[in-house]
Amino acid sequence: MVNTKQLEWVRASKYYELSGETEGTVTTKRSSGQWIEGVHWRIAPDNRVWVNLVEVEKWVTGNQVATLKAVRQRKQKPLAA
């Protein structure tokens, strides 16, 4: 059994399993801009979608300050390829 509190990024398929959300709802959050690319989700080098559990939890709880801080950090530090 994996302790999800230790994980930050999981494949979208695992996120669907853990959260009960569907692929469609996640796609809507991504395409509508509710979730920010590089903060809440990203495309890995293998073209699979990964979800950041830590940042999504902040989004769920309405912790916008933490999300804005993550966006600022992302702008300062480019994503590794």
C-alpha cells in the first residue's frame, strides 16, 4: 500500500482511482483553466498526464494563496525536460 501523502505527482489514471473523478471532469478543469498547467497538472515526456496531489488539495480547500505561490515559483524555475 502506497502512502499518497508522500506522493506529489501521480498519473491521471491513479488520480481518477483515488479521487473518484472522471477523465471528463479532469479534462474540463484543465481546458477551462481551473487547473493550471505545471501546477495542478502536466504532460510528462511520455505524453501522459500527471496530476499534482498537493496542489489539487490546495485547490479543493480554496487555498488560493498557496496556488499563486506555486505559480510564481514555476515562473522563476522552468520545468525540467
